[in-house]
Amino acid sequence: MNQNRREFLKKAGLGALAGLGAAAGLFPAFALEQTDMSNFSDKPVPGKVRWGMLIDTRKCLGNCKECIVRCHHDHNVPDFGQSKSEVKWIWKSGYENAFPTASTQFQNPEVLERQVLTLCNHCTEPPCTKACPTEATFKRWDGIVSIDYHRCIGCRFCMAACPYGSRSFNWEDPRPHIRELSNTYPTRMRGVVEKCNFCSERLVKGELPACVDSCPEKALAFGDLNDPNSEIRKLLAANETMQRKPELGTLPSVFYII
Amino acid sequence: MIEKALKGGRGYWTWVACLLMVIGLGVTAFARQMTIGLGVTGMGRDISWGVYIAQFTFLVGVAASAVMLVLPYYLHNQKAFSKIVIVGEFLAVSAALMCMLFILADMGRPDRVLNVMLYPSPHSMVFWDVMVLNGYLLLNLISGWAVLGAERKGVAPAPWVKALIYISIPWAFSIHTVTAFLFAGLPGRHLWLTAVLAPRFLASAFAAGTAILILLTFILKKVAKFDAGQEPRLKLAVLSSYAGLANLFFLGTEFFTAFYSNIPAHKHSLQYLFFGLEGHAPLVPFMWFSLITGIISVGVLLSPPLRRKNGALIAACIGIVVSIWIDKGMGLVFGGFVPTPLEAIVDYMPTATEISVTLGIWAIGLLVLTILLKTAIAVKTQK
């Protein structure tokens, strides 16, 4: 390349950068979002935290859908109105669907008829992250199984690997199917996989997950499973609880009181 | 050398034109899929893989079966195969190419395919599959092309070609083993979660792949006046029959383990495929057709007087290919998703768009195979 041309490109590039910087200063709306560092000051020690949830199915009754509505609104989950292309982060399943290997013979009929909240289990040994060929889905330092929507190639291996049916794929552009756009979480594009993220965007602000926060019956408890003094650990110690398909060795972080 | 594929009669060009038309159909359908998304297929939240991954699985087997010619010819000096080793290698090239195209067609974001290389993940079986498939395609293309080039000049192939050929032998086993591991390591999918899946994949691959090779020799004899001879065909028929027998045996062991142990989760997928589950039985006629055709075809190939009759040999080879295509190219992938992790029974039906893309990819593979074989036969019959 010609020396003069190279010089010119260099200067033009610097000029453009300076211009962008100035524009960002002049027009605050153009600037990249500021990170509120105080959010990270109480950052838990990596590898020591394991977020978990406890769902009391005795309290979670009836047709209440507060948590589902709130989660799907806050996370811009589209509604396609049919089961084939359905995208869902948290939903209700029949008792026998959620716990297909649990004993059902002569079980209390009231229990068998319960609708159980199902969501990503944020497994300690997640089969989905192992199957992902690009590290687009990965386990975070705090035990949350997360997805990088910008890296996902849409091979859907994680969906085949997940033994809980917790993952959804965007078979079509989700944006036209979002009922009411929320600015609390980014929308996704067509061709990538998504699922519950344990509200990591709320946890970083010190808030509880949207489902826990919105439950009118206080049926959901959330906390650090690795902290023996946490409320969730006390509840786990005091109650008989279940995980979904424990025989698979995935070590789910979502527990159920039946 | 490739220029030899440009000289052909009316029949040759008609065939190429037909393939181009089907490719055009496939490209049009793929454009629709790229515009709207994978929602245009029959796949959905519950059956998240369909025809594309099923074809991929079947074709990896076809690619691997080239080893059924390469191994006896290069390791056991079976001279009978000298004329058709190249057919096997070029079949492997086109099958491996189709595999990659099917993976691409199945991806939600094909524009990001290079992420597999940018963020290599050895814990993911897909990463290994991409590596071994690309490697296998190159090994067969380079070694096949080099041997052919040497033959054209009337000299012995360069020594490095032999090395590539020897590497390609264990490599052929690896591609189908890794493909089986894509499925066999997933917890909660009981049809796939079986140690016998990789051996069964290899057996069905060698049965169907060699049957395709036999059929190719008949086609080449008819359309290109290139006769590989009766001897290699019969040898291949024996290989195909034993591989087919092993495949049926493995299927039998699956049935025994599932139904004798009586564990519901282990039985469900097989029940769905062969008997129907809770009123859902869309694949039952196909699976029984596959099983019965497979048994009869293997029987014909096993019988020396029957397999010597060209008509019976051709029918048995078609039978074995169709049988294994249904078993692997449909049942294995669709059936593995039923019941879903939440115990729902969901049926899958491919759409016209999906089938058009599938036909288009098959046509691309056939076109590549046609061009490669045309070149090979022109070189082999130049004297």
C-alpha cells in the first residue's frame, strides 16, 4: 500500500474515533451505557456462589400465572400463539410431566393434579453447555447457565442435550411477536436458542428474580445454595424436597417442596 | 483432468440438467428458509431436529463405507477392487459434502458457522464431527485425485499418497463413531443413550454404503460402459450381507434390553416407532417396512445362488439401502425426540420447503459425484 494512503487512513480513523467520542460527550444518549460499578462491589467470590431456587408446590396453586406473565414481559419473550414455535422461560407442567420418574402409584390425587412451575434448572453439571460447539452457552461463576445470543450458531444441540425441555429456539423473528416491548432486557434475533437466565440482569442490581418477586403466594425462595446460613438452605434442611430427574446426575439448582 | 467432465453425450447432459433443476428448486426453498427462518420446516420446540440431521446421519455412513473398498484393496491386496476403489473414494467425497450442507441447512445462524473454529470446544462432539468430516473429505479427495492423476500419466502414485490412504482407513471408522457420539452422550434421550449406537451405526453404514457401491457399478456399466466386473460386486455383496446381519443383530439387542428390563423410559421410543404410543403411530408402517425389507434383502445377499443373479442382487441392494435409510434417515432421529423431556408425544411432519432443500442438497451431491466419476472413468478408459 502507498505510504501516503496509509497515513491518510490512519489519520481518518483517528479523526472518526475522536468525532465519535465528542459526539458521545455532546449527546449523552449516544454514549455507551455507563456501568454502575457499585453493582459489582459486593460481587460474590467466584466459584463459591451457587444461585438456587426452591418452589413450594403446596403454595403454588390454581391458575395463577403472575410469575410467568412478569418473566415473559420483562424478558421480551415472544408469544407465537402455537406450541410448535413456542418460546418459554418459565411455565406450568403437570406433576407427572415435571417428575416423570417420581412415584405416582397410590399418590395423593391432589398432588398428581398439581401444576408445577418448570424452568431452566441451572444444573451444576449441565449437559447443554457440554454439547455447545461454540461456548455460546456456558456456566457462569455463580452457577447460572447463560447464553451468548451473539455467538449461538443455532445448531440446537443444547436443546437435544437438555433433559428438561427448558430451551427454546427462535424458529422465526421473535420481535413482531412481543406483546409489549420492555426495556429491561434485550430482544433476541431469529435462529438462536434462549431460556431462563435466573434474572442475572436483576441479580446484578441486587434484586430478586422477577418470578420470585412477583409471586403473590411467596411460593418461591431464592438464594445462595453454597451459603449454609442462607434462607434457601434453611428451607431445604427443614423440608422434604425434590429435584427433577436427579438420576441423571445433572444436579439441578431448582428444588421443589411437594 | 476435470475438463474430462465437460465431454459427454446427450444422456450425460440431460442428467446434469435435471440435477441443476432440482438444485434450483433447493436453492429457492433455502432462500425462503433464510428469509423466514427455520419456522418454515416441520421442526419445532419438541422435535428440534428433522430431515436435515437425519440425512446427515445416513450420509456420514455412506461416506464411511468407502473404507470397504480401500481397506481390502490397500491392506489385503484384493486386486479385484482395483477398478472401483476410486468410485468408493469419490462417493465418500460427495457424501461428506452433502453431510456438511445438511448441517449448514439445519443451522439457525449459518452466517456464524465459523464460530465452531473460532471458539474450539473439545468437550463438544459437534466440534470433533466438523473436524473429522472435513478431514475425511480432504483425505479422499486428495488421495483419489492423486492416484487418478498418476494413472493418467501412467506412473505410480507418489509415496505420500499411500500415507494419506492408510490414514483414511481408521479415519472412516472415526467419522461414524463421532457421529454416533453426537447422539449417544445425551442424557434423557433413551433411544440414543446406548453403547451399541456407534457399532450399529458402523454396521448399518457398511451395509447400506456397500449396497450403494454395488448399485453404482451397475449404473456405470449401463450408462458409461464401465464394467467393474462380477467379482468385486459379489465380494461387496458378501460384505454388505454380513454388515446388514450385524445391524439387525444390534437392533435385536436394543429390543431385548428395552423390553426385557421393562424400564418404561427405555421402551417408549421403540414403542413409538414400531407399535405406536398413546395413539401416535405415524412411523409404524415405515419401521415395519424397513425391518422386513432389511431381513429379506440381507437373506438374498447371504445366499450365493441368489446374489449371483443380477436382478436379485440389484433388488436386494435397493432393499437394504431403503431399509437403512428409513431406519437411520427417519426413525432414529425423529423417534429419539419422542416422548419429549416433559413426556409429551409430538409428531413431526416435514414441510414442502424442507423436502425441497433436502432434494436440492442430494442433487448437489449427485452432481459432484457425477463430475468426479465422469473424470475418473474418462481417465481409466483413455487407452
